[in-house]
Amino acid sequence: MHESSLAKQILATVLDRGAREGAVRVRAVRGWIAETERLSVESITFHFRALARGTIAEDADLDLLVRHVEARCVACGAVFLPDHHVLLCPRCGSTDGELLGRVGILVESMDVEG
């Protein structure tokens, strides 16, 4: 369940940043996830809320933008959307591809109390 592990990473970042800022409560978290597979924002939010129970991030609003990163086939030049981290060209079948964008997670901002 990839969404659960992403939610854990987001929560860890939020709790770490909140502790450094002396937050007693996190009200909102804004950021993005760039991935090579299709993700459900609803599922990530569900897992984040479940994992955040009992922490300063409990009941925080999670506002995420999910971007699917495209790839380009080195062999034939086709641009395509990878599926589940596999860079398999749908045109020629080559696995020699390059990602055309940054992947990862970024918590851009948080609204905190305290």
C-alpha cells in the first residue's frame, strides 16, 4: 500500500518541522507529491489522518497536489506515463527511459499554533 507509506513520510516531516517550530498543533499542511504511478489523494489523506491521531497533526487539513511524472524512451523518443515505477516504453518495448521531472514529496507550508 504505497499511499500509506507516503502518508507516514508526510507525517514524519510535519511532526519534525512542527517540533522545530515549537508547534502545539498543526492546522493545515500544503505540498505536492510527484510520482511515476497513479496515486489517490483521498487514500493518502485517509492514512495521514489515521496515523496523525494523538499527535499535534491530528485533524490537520492535508492539501496535496499529485503530479504524475512522464518519461521519455531513450531508444525511440516516445513520451509516456510510467506505470508502477516501470519505464517500459509502450511504443517499442524498451526499458531504457529517463524521467522528465522530479519525483518525491515536498511539504511546502504548514499552518501551526504555538
